[in-house]
Amino acid sequence: MAYHFFERWKEIKSDVFSIKDELNLAEKVYKIKIKLFKNIWFKLEERKIDHRKVSKLNKIYNKPKYTTIYQLIIKKLEDISSIDLLSDEEIKNFRDMIFYLNKNNKKEIEIARGILDELEKGKIPEKNKFRELQELLLVESEYLKIEDEKFNKIERVFLAKQDPGAGTGGYIPLVYAVKKGIVKVKGHELFARGKPIQGMTIHHNMIMLKGDHYSSIQNVKWIEGNKHVSPSTIDPFSYFVEKGILGGKKQHEIKRILGAKSAEGVVSLVIEIFPEQIYIKIKRKDPIKFAVVNLKRSQVIEVVKESKPVPV
């Protein structure tokens, strides 16, 4: 099963273990921070400081109950060796996610406190400091995947959230696709349009993807050597297509199908990612495309096929 980690762990309850309250609190605090920062950000556009909102945020960022949520979850997870219906690997993978969010949260707290300190003193912080904060909150946003239409509009405005595909549209989060029945799970395989999705499997709620990445010849050679598809500064997504499905096609055909700027070369990789990180685009007659947000170097398992040029 490919499921949203937070949703599933909220449901887990026994006489000795539950982290539902902590997970709900993490979501609640995140929503409050986004709303308050969005109001402060817009006031700053007018060169004004909303001191009431600054004061509220300062309380959040200096109260242990709100700043140590992920640490508390980690502490509770330390005492869990097994849970009914979940494998040891699923528990480990969830723990890894919480460790990552905790590390991200510590950086966020440091930057937020610095911004709020300047605002309290009547100073206007540099925009790049806000951008750093937004990037960290954006990471949390991708893993929480809060479904609240009214809030999502506020979140999208403040975080300048991008959809994958540089405006071409059509990508949806995999966890939503499974939830809505667009993608079905049978054992370790995922199915779309009645067929297995080529190169994609699931193990202990982690997605294994063997896919092709098209780019400039210089870039695919760099990826082969460094074993990493580095997202650009203006687009946090790394793009893949089902492995081998575009073999034999020419550059202009591939660029049209993928909506890519360049398709001079191709490299094939195996990556292991959290289901919350991957978006999928299923369009009739087209190959299935994937977009992975904030792909980390450690998540690239191997280069399975060396880079090679694509015929003109």
C-alpha cells in the first residue's frame, strides 16, 4: 500500500502508544505559522510591521510545547520496536522522515527567531532571510500534505508554491492518486490505466523508481558522475519518465512529449523516496511522467544505465 505517512500514523492507537495528538499539533502549529507569517509579509510590502502578529509568532517559536513536537515524536518512537499491521521497515522509514523534519524544523526555528527579533526592534528583515524561511516551511508542507482548500490558498501565496511541470499542469501527488483510485496498488506493484507502472515498485511504503531523466548532454554526464539530479534554483522538482519508453525517439519528439527544454541526452537512475515526495502525470497515449520534489543525493541508489546522446 502507498499511503500518506501522517494519515496512517494518526490511526495507530494502542494502550501503550499513540502519536495522533502530536501529529495533529504539528499540523495545527504549521498552519498558524503560515497564516501569521503571510500577514506579516504582506504588511512589510507596505513597509509596516504588524507587531501583534510578531508577538504571537514569538510565543510559538519560544514555547517548548511547539518547538519540540518532532523531538517528542522521536522520543516516543524510540520505545516502539513493532506495531501490528506495520513492518519494522515501515516503522524505520517513518522514523527517518521524522528525523528529517526535526532537522529541518531546527533550522527554521533559528531563522524565524532572527527575523522576529529584527521585527521586534522595528527593523525590516532582508528578503533573502524570508526566502530561506519559506524554503524550510515548504519542505514541511510537502510532507504534511494538509488538505484544506481555504488554508492551501494562503499557503500557496506565502510559500510561492509551484506545481511541477513548469506550468504545463497535470501532475498530482501520488498519495492523492492512490487515494482517489487513479493509481492502484497490488502487492509491490502500482497500476495505472490497467497496466503496471514501468519501473515503479513499493516496499515498506517507500517508492522505488527506476526512470529516465532527459536533459542537456553536459547535465546528464554530470548526473552520471555525481549520482544526483539536482533541482534548479527556480524549480524544486526533478523529472523522470518510465525507463526505456522513449528509446529510439528523436530530440524534438521527446521535448514535445515531456515539455522539456532540452533532451540532448538521457541517463537512467534508481531512486528511493517517500511517497509524499513524488507527483505523477498520467495522460492518455503519453508515457507516465514523474516529478520528485527536493530529491536528496542520498536517495539516488544507483545509475543503472550510463548517459548517452539522443538522436537529433
